[in-house]
Amino acid sequence: MTTPELTVPLLRIQTRSGERYDSAIDLERVRAAHRPLHTARTEVTADGNTAAAIATLQMWRAVIYPGFPITPSTKWIETVAAHVAAQPDGIKRVKLLEAEHAVADYMAGAAAACRDLVFPTATSSVGLDHMTETTRSLGASGLGNVMIIDVYRATANYPLCIEGDPSDTLAHRDDGFIQIAARGKQQIYDTVLQAPCLGMHPDVMTPTMPGYYGIKDSHRNARLTVEADSAIHAFQDRWIRPCPLPGLINGDTAFGNCVTSRFFQGFKLEQKRRMEKVFEVLPAIGGDFERTFGRPGLAFFDAAGWPESGGVDLAVVSMLTPFPSAAVREKLRRARAVLVVNQAHHMGRGHLTLDVADALGNLPSAPRVLSAFAGLGGADVSESTWEAMLDVGRRALAGEDVADGRIYHEGAAL
Amino acid sequence: MSSYKETATRESCFQPGSTLCPGCMESVAFQNIGRVTDNGVKTIFTIGTSCGEVSTLAFPDVVAWGRGNAPPEAFEKSFSIIHNVFESAPTLAESIRDVADVLTSCGALQRPVQVLSFSGDGGAIAIGLRPLLHTIHRRTRITITVLVNEFFANTGFQYSPAATPFSDTSTTPAVGPTPGNLNMPLDYVHLAIAAGADLVAQISPAHGKLFMKTVEKSLECQGTAVLFVPAPCISGWKYDDGRTVELALLGARCGIFPTFIWERGQGGAVKDCPLEASERPRIEEFLAPQRRFAHLVETRKDTGEVVARPGREQTLEKLRAWTESNVERLYALAKLK
Ligand SMILES: Cc1ncc(C[n+]2csc(CCOP(=O)(O)OP(=O)(O)O)c2C)c(N)n1
Ligand code: SF4
């Protein structure tokens, strides 16, 4: 084979991970090949999967969409496929693999091949479990350009329940992904747009897993404000800069080496440090998003409050991993008791309860932390269920001995 | 095609320092494939967890890859490698190929890239049969290399679906009356053809020139090329120093793993392994030097002849019958177009 006549000279840069050949990949050509989906801010009606699909389609850095169907995330890949099929001369491609495991492997290779492109997919429940062997590699890889959109669905298959609780995402807390929960179509769209800015930030370089509730959010329609592609590009370009480390194509490098325990410590330390940087970078991205688009950006909590005034308040944690312990401590430090409502099965007091209790543990007079489970399998949490849970909180404050960690459904403690 | 002499003097991307066993055929394969890929095209390897990976990619001491003497500014000599999980090498290679193709399609990448995947037989045809066949099925323009040592060597020589019948493995031990592995090997050559590969070969570096030419051809293939490389394993096959190439040749010639090269649309050929059994070396010659078959054959002290151990006569005949069918099968496959 001979090398064709080249128009771009190469600039070689030495990095701690090997040589990087700048301009071996001319990203401007990728940007130029993007066909805008929207040229102006537009109002549409969309379900959650469509909102997530539109967001990923609007990114010029997303050119390959690997996927495998599973309820309730399937419409993401279908929507992307319909768009790509309608533009056969565009550069975007859908990649249908034989299983989620292969999707995750594919994303590892693709994201390592070019660290400046974004590789999104969507999955749910056992689909995410099927990826696990590689999600753990990805979590430690430094490949912040990988995004797995997790449409929450109960895990596992005995019994099989296709409705949405976040037990799938919570089973993957330690895979190494940044996990952000979104509620409502607008927040889904906005979160997907911001996630690569966070993951690909040079201090963070950690893959992202935005998520939302299956069925309730994935399948129900609502109004959605869609931004112009050009506005999205301008926002993302402020945050996403060329990766400082070499990829497989523009580098002379190795990924996925073996190490002895002596060096393993260093790799894990770096992984943790990168994850901790999320606490600094996320609010900055969220703030910029709000200034740019006039809607709340990424934050540790979802804006929420208790409908009635009185001694009760509600805080919804949207940042699942890394868990924003300091922010939780600050928010709850004056509470007398905290009732943590867990929506996912846990053999103990609940994933969230443990994190909240841990966050409050060091306070000089820590509030009492109570645990409840509600909305399992995506069940509605009715007003009577809220009342029943609150009753436990009130009785605990009155000094009564109350049962902790019960499952609540339709107003009853089970 | 380059001349053999020219190819043989190129700089391999496989560099000194690996901890593969001395006498391991995999290092010979890496060395030679590494030379063929020094062809003016940037090279990317993917590799599954295996002997070939753990022995060459240990950070920071043994990274036995890269074109060491090439000037760093020479992009076409630059070399990248990625290891992910045990079964993932073909999928990784496919994704890299796709990214390079998309970038090329919009003019963002102007220099060519060649992508090769490496797996052991465990990674490719046991745990990884599904990704292997699907990557082939999607007609990916890559070279898939499977280093067939007939074991999960890295974890201590457990059975793999490529194991020769009646071989002793750590999970199909030849103990008491049980004569080792009772399973017939998976017909991976046929599977690769059926899945849609454009070039399928079974060839070891013991057939030096042909091996190099086949690798070179695989890099020019417009679809998926699959190279199954029989790889005598000195530690698991348990033979004496210096016999690796001899055993690779004997195994091929006696019909245990005949050299076979096939191209879609043209058909193929079995090389150096006659269809007529009497014209091939006896399988006993291949079996005798390897202690994984010590329960099956012995060498008579008086005549030097290799014969079945008492009580193993029928087992040896079964292995001979399987070998016969193996050769016939490959001759039949060669006729496929
Ligand atoms: C999912 C999974 N299961 C098991 C293993 C353990 N394991 C690592 S390498 C290996 C065997 C590799 O066999 P093969 O692909 O034939 O390569 P070889 O070691 O023979 O070179 C096994 C079983 C693993 N790494 N991952
Ligand atoms: S165990 Fe076998 S395959 Fe592995 S390095 Fe040693 S000789 Fe090679």
C-alpha cells in the first residue's frame, strides 16, 4: 500500500502515554460533515428516548451509534437509525451488534481509536448487566468519550419486570462511570448534551452514564425545547478540547496493560482522583449551560421542594456517582431526621440510605437517618404511600421505636 | 507482493523483552506478522487476554511492542495496541476499522490504517465464538488471527474446543482408564467460511514463506481474513527444547492441523498434507514427543517404533480415524467457492 498525497502536515507530541500525532485526524472535517437537525430553537413533542436520541444526533462528535435493543431503551436506537437511514450520504452510522457485551467492547475500541469523538449507546437492566465485564474496563480506561444512556429498569429477570426502577444503574455504582439521574424529557435532553463535556474534561476523563426512568419517562410524551445544533456545538466546544492523550489512530500507544499490585495502586488512585474532579467541574458546566440556554444545567440535586409549607422538605439527588456527600451534608445538616426513599431493591437499608448516612456521619449532631423503599419496579408512589412513609418519620421524631427499611406500596408498609 | 527477503528484513513491531516461554510458537508468529505489517501503513493490533497478552503488555516492565528503531515522526511506522477482555479482540478491531473508515470518508483521516486482532483459541472459539462469528459476518475489513495452542494456556492448560482428541489437559486429565479429552474439536475453519470470511487459512510460521505471503494477502483482503495459526506450546504440549517448528510441521503434515488456504470465489487448497494417508507421516510421530499424549503412545526400546500403550490401541485408532476425517473435511472445504 502507498500513502496518498497528504495535505495536512503532522505535528508530533510526546505524552506520558506515548506519541500523539496532532492533525493526523482533522476534526474540522468531521464537524463540517455534520448535517444539522435543527437550525433554530424549536418546540417538539417527544418521549424520553427520543429526547436522548435527538441530543446525541445533534452532536457533531457522535458519528457511530452502536446499539442493541432492550425494553425500555429500544426507541433510542430506532430513532437514531431512522435519522441515519434518511441521510444515506451523511457520515453518521448505526452499528448493530450481536449483544450488549459486544456493544461495550465496540465502544472501548472505538473510543480508544479516536478520543475526540463521542460514542453513545442506550441500554437497560440486563442489557447493562450484559455489558458489565467491559463497563468495568471502560470505567477505569480514561475514555470519557463513552456514554451509556441507562433507561432504568428493574434488574434482574426473576421476576422479569420491564418498568423502571434504578436498580440497574445502582448495581453498577462501582463500574467507574459518572452516573447522573434525569427526570422529565427536558432534563433528559439537557443532561445528555452536557454529559460528554463532563466526561471528556481533561481533569475528569471518565465515561458517563446518564439515566432516566423506564416507561414513565422513556415512553411518555411531553413538550421539549430543542436547541439549534450550532448552539449546542458552541457550548460543547467550550468544554470539549482535543484529548491530551494519544488514541490508537493518532498515537503510538498501548491500552489495557497488565500490572502487578505495586502499580495497580497508582492506576486506581488516578481513577479516583479523576472521579473526584467531577465535584469541581460539574457545577461549572451546569452553570454555563444555564447561562447559555436559560434552563438549569447539571447539578447535584434536582430542584425540588415539598408542596406544603411546614417542617418537611424534599431533596432529590441527581448525582449518583460520585455521590455528592459534601453537598448532601450541607443540605441536611440542620434536619432533625432524614427519611431516605430508595427505589431499588437492596439487601440492606438501601443504596441511597448508606450514602446519605455516610455523608451525615461526621456531623457533631447528626440527624437520624431512616430508610424506606417505595416505587420498586417502577410502581407509582402514591400520596397515601408518601403519607405512610412520613408517618414513620414523625413517629421516629416523637421518640417511638419504628420499623426501618420497610417496603411501602399503595399506602401500606409491607 | 513483497519478496520474502525484503519482508524478512523489515522491522517487526514485536520487540525484545516478552516473557513468552522460550520456544513458544506465538513469539515466532508475532515476530513474522510484525514484519509483514511494516509495510508503510500505520498498524493497530487488538489482543484478548491470553499468553500473548500477559507476556507482552505488562506495564511498565514488558511492553514488547512498537517499532523500536523507527524515527518517532514516522507516523506510518507508529504502532498502537489495545487489550480489553478475553473474548473481545475481533470486536475491538472492528470498531477501530469503522472509526478509521468514517474518518477517512469525510477526509479527516488521510493516512491508511491496518487493523489486526489476536486471540487464543479459547478467546476466539470458546468464550468468544459469538463475537468472532459476528465480526466475520459483518464483513469487517480486518485480519483476525487466532493462535491455536489447543488450551487455555494462560490459566494452566485447561481444555479448549480446539484440543486434539485424547490429549491430556488439566480439565480433561488422562487419569486411570480415561484417555484425556473425549470431545471432537470444533470445526472452526468451516465456521469462519460459513460466517462470511473472504480469506480463511490454517497455517503456522513453520511454513515460513507461505505464512508471510498469507499474512500479506490477508492485509490486502477487502473483507475479513481469518488466520488460524497452529501454535505448538512447549509448556503445555510438554516437549523438549528445539522441537517447536518440527512439531508444527509434523502436525500439519500428518493431518492433525493441515495447512489450508482458502479464498472466497476462488476456493482453496490443502498444502503439504496429501489426501492419501499412506503418503503422510504417521500420527504417532507427532504424538510421541509430547507428554500430553504420553498416556496414549510409547516408544519401544528395542525397535524405536512408536506404538499404542497397552489398552490404548482402540483410542489410538479412533484418533487416526478422526485425523483421516479431518484431512478429508479440509479437502472438501477447499472445493467450496
Ligand atoms: C470472562 C473471563 N473468564 C475467564 C478468564 C480467565 N482467563 C484468562 S486467559 C484465559 C485463557 C485464555 O485462553 P486462550 O484464549 O486460548 O489463550 P492462551 O492463554 O492459550 O494463550 C482464561 C480462561 C477471563 N480472563 N475472563
Ligand atoms: S504456555 Fe505455551 S502458549 Fe503460553 S507462552 Fe508458554 S509456550 Fe507459549
